[in-house]
Amino acid sequence: MTTIDRRTFVKVLGAGTAGVALGCSPKTVSGAGGSRKIDRIGIQLYTVRNDMEKDFEGTLSKIAGIGYKEVEFAGYFGHSPSDVRALLDRLQITAPSAHGPLTMLTDNWQKTIDDAKVMGHEYLIVAYLNDDQRKSLDDYRRHADLFNSAGEIARKSGVKLGYHNHDFEFQPMDGKIPYDLLLERTDPKLVKLEMDLFWITNAGQSPLTYFSRYPGRI
């Protein structure tokens, strides 16, 4: 496996995206045929978390000024969902999703869902599994079962649950790739996958393979 840094990966991805935009291989990317145009560019706010902590409103204002139309939250930094939503409306940007820890599924999950509704989030994404949360395949099985139950609660409120990968989910354990186990054990109607293209590529896997193998999941 060849390791690449994020800057190199972004250059490679940019070249590939340009090819798709020119119509080189729309079926491969969409998985269902037909070209799909990206008309709204978003940013994951974890990228600017230090700036968000120092100047929440100012950072969002600058992001909107650059031209971003969507953001994905990774915490509200002490601000209420209603206040944040008012700010987003004023800046004319939306927040279709938000990241959170695994514990959000067990610590007052319904409150998190209710806040998401105020914010206008369509997706709530489990962002990461700590080292002690992924020691064995049984850990992943338990997480998959939790995702299913939490996903059912979310669906009843009109919100979708998702999972964000890194590279460790693609490192085989006992002859099994944990990411595949999550896909197989979770209900497609209840759990979506927010695929991180850098991390799956860094792990030596092809995102296009997963797009084709699991249409509609990602």
C-alpha cells in the first residue's frame, strides 16, 4: 500500500473530478447511469474548528463570503441550534449534516435529533470510533446493531443516520474487513455511509468499487 498525503490526494482527486465533469465516465461515478452535477460545494467545519471556537459567527461569515453554500457541523461551540440556524439563514447557507461522537447515539439521542431538525440537518453522522471502541469484530457488530436501532429512531423523526469512515475500518481483522461487516450488518434503509475519499484511498481501497457494490448506501 502506498501512502499519500492529503495535498497530493486532493490534486489527484481534482484531476479525476474534472474528467467526470467533462463527461468521461458518468456511469462509473453515479452507479445508476447518467451524469450528476455538483452544484453546491460544502465544507466540513471540523477543518476550521480552532477558528470556530475563537470566532464562531465571523468564521461562518467568511466561509459564506468565499462562496460555500453548505457546511457540515462538528459541534455548535456552546451556541443554541435556534441561534445557529438564524445565523445560517442570514448568511444564506445550509447545513445538511452534522458530525458527532458514537456516544451521541446513547446520550439523549432524541434531543440530538430534535436539535438536528431545528438546524435543518438531513443527516447525523457518527464521525469516529476511538481505539477502545474498535478492538474486535464483535465491537463492530455491536456498533452495527446500535446504528440500526438509532437509525430507526432517527427515521421516525425524518432524519437519517450515517457513518464516516477513516482508514482503520479497511484493515482486516480475523479475515474480515470491518467496513464490509458494517455494510452487511446494517439496514440500508436505516444507515447510510458518508465515505471519506481520502481515507478509503489511503487504505488501498477503491471508492468506485464500493459505489458499484452498494448503490444507494453512500
